Amino acid sequence: MDLADLYRDVIVDHNKRPRNFGRLEHPNRDAEGHNPLCGDRLHVFLDVEDDLIRDVRFEGKGCAISTASASLMTEAIKGKRLAEVRHLFEEVHDMLTRQDAPVPADLGKLAALSGVREFPARVKCASLCWHTLNAALARAAAPATTE
């Protein structure tokens, strides 16, 4: 299976059956995100304890790429230390925004998002959840945006 097939299959799967979708009962951090260009909106809920993401969920409405990226992100960060999450954000952001960036071997299923680079207008769809995650971690008052 080549990367294009993987990209398509993973995006379709995570859009149809998003993981960790829904509200978290008692989050201690959360943030809203909005992509004004295409109308994607999401809310990320976190339970962070002792520098560890114990639980994460999201809800909202968006395109297939936005939903799949949020689903993949929640799977990837659950149980990770905050330093690991920041590193993951940098790797994913670099992979999405630099055409010549190599796809890091340690990304697992997140590597499927590299296919978004072929559609520059969709990079913001894939990165919205990551910016919203950063806003939640920073306890930002304003909604995260891709603009």
C-alpha cells in the first residue's frame, strides 16, 4: 500500500468513526477552534494531571480532514507527557507545512496526514485541532484559529 492509499483509507476511517469523539465529563483544560475559511469548528477537552494527558476528547463539525485529524491527534496524544505532545505538534506542523519535510518514522498513523500537503488549501483543516490543542494546554481564553 502506498502513502496515497494509506492517506485516503485512514482519513475515511477516522472521519466515519472518529475516535474519542464527544464531551469529556470533567476536563481541567479545554479550548475551542475555528477555521473561518471553511467553517470547521471543534472543541478539545483535556484531563491533564502530573504533566500527562490522562484523557482527551473532541466534538464539533468539520470536513473529513478536520475530523480525521482530530481523531488521529487524540489517539496519538492520550497517555503522553506534555513534552512529547509539544514534540509531536512540531513534527506534524512541519510535515503539513513544508513540502520538502520528510515524514518522521515515529508518527505512526499520523503520517497519513502528509497527504494533505498535496492540497495546500486543506492544510488548515488538518492543523486546526493541533492549534486548538495548544490553546487548551496554554489555557488560552480566545478560540484558536487557523488565520
